[in-house]
Amino acid sequence: MIRRGHGHFEELGTLNPRGIGHRRVRAFVPVRGLGQRSEPRPLLVMFDGQNVFGDSGSFAGGWHVHEAVDHFAHTRRAAAPIVVTIDHGGHARIDELAPFNDGSRGGGKLPKLMDAVVGDLLPRVEAQFELSGQRFVGGASLGGLASLYAHLTYPDVFAGALAMSPSLWFTRGRVSALLHRQASPWRSRIYLDCGGREGTGMWAPIETFAERLRRRGWTDSPARIEHRLMLRFDQRGKHHETAWRRRFPHALRFLLAR
């Protein structure tokens, strides 16, 4: 389906992680802007695919990422990313997007999901679209948590993470412990944010995680490109699709900035 002469959507079948089930996979392929014909296209893999594009199928409205990516393609010198989304499993969402089991709340199946993403999905996508650019991973809430885990666990696969309102409260510090154990990636961009109206307990673990990144060498300074960090506090933001939709374009510009 062509959208107003710009990018288009493609169905990519399903991803079938062991012990999880079939998950729908889609791609949005933006046009190439002026001066981008020979640039390698980056890839952005996003969780919670039902919420990433339009409102249909989303729990509370879509993020309209395709519109932001189209706009990026026409207004930026860098090539816009192909966005590949993986649907979540509804009632099984916590199990498959949380990297660690948290007792009665579930979790712990994300490593199996990521094995399928890295071993099956990425080779398929990169062969189909002839990709040679950097790969990034992104999401919001549990999807943001999953993105941080994916980047830290597969630093040679994903060059950065876009984590909006990541549910770091769920892990009780285990993602920070993972950061401590892992060698720093040679190149990394991490975007973190949180809304001021998301409720008690959301901001503090995100701010703490950002400080741990800084101690490991990540910096907010745009002058250094190897280990870049952006931490954004959205005073009026709620833990809601409308806030993530509003913040996504800014996060995308940070992730792909030269």
C-alpha cells in the first residue's frame, strides 16, 4: 500500500520463537530523500508492533512512526530507516518482553524472542531489502526495557536502543547488573525518556540507569559520537501512546544524528 507517494508497508510473514508462538512482522519502507540514493539504509526493529503505526489494532492509538520516518526522509541528510515491527502476544506480552522472570508477574522469555530476531528475522530482512547500514532497536514501556536488553546483550548486532519510558522498575536492578557485566560496545547510542505524569516509581530507576551509563563512558555531549546518551524528562507526559507518539521524532533524530 503506497502512502501519498512516500513510503510503503510490506507484510513479512511471522516470527516463530521457540516456546512463544507466531508473531506478525511488518515493515515500513520509506522513500529515499534527495542525496540519499547511495547511502546504506539503517534498520530500526521495534517491539509492540500493534502500536507502532496506525491506530487500528493498537490498545490506545498508534505512534504513527511511518509518518515520522517519512518526514525524516524528506528533511534530513541521513537515510531514513526501514522500520520492522514485531507484534506482541497480547496476554503473553509481559512474558516475552521482560528479560527476567519476576515471580507472579511473569517474564523471562525475551532471550528466546531475541534468539529468533537475531538468528531468523534479521537475515531475512537484510537479504530482502539489501541492507548494509546500522541496526537499532526500539520500543516503549516493556518494549523499551526489551530494547535496552537487546542492545546490551547483542552490542555487535544493534548499534543503539530507543527506549521510551522503559519499565526498569520491573527488573529490580538486573539490567543495571547486566550493564556492569558486559564489556562496553565499541559504538552505542541510547535514548531514554520518561513522563512527569507516569506515576510514582517510573523516573527514579531510569535516571539511575542513565547515571550508570555515564559512569561507564556514555555522554550527553554531541561532540562525542562513540557512546552517546540522551535522557529526556517530559514534564506533561503520561505512560501512554500519545506521549510516545509525540516524543518519537525527537528520539529518531538523536539515534540517527551524525
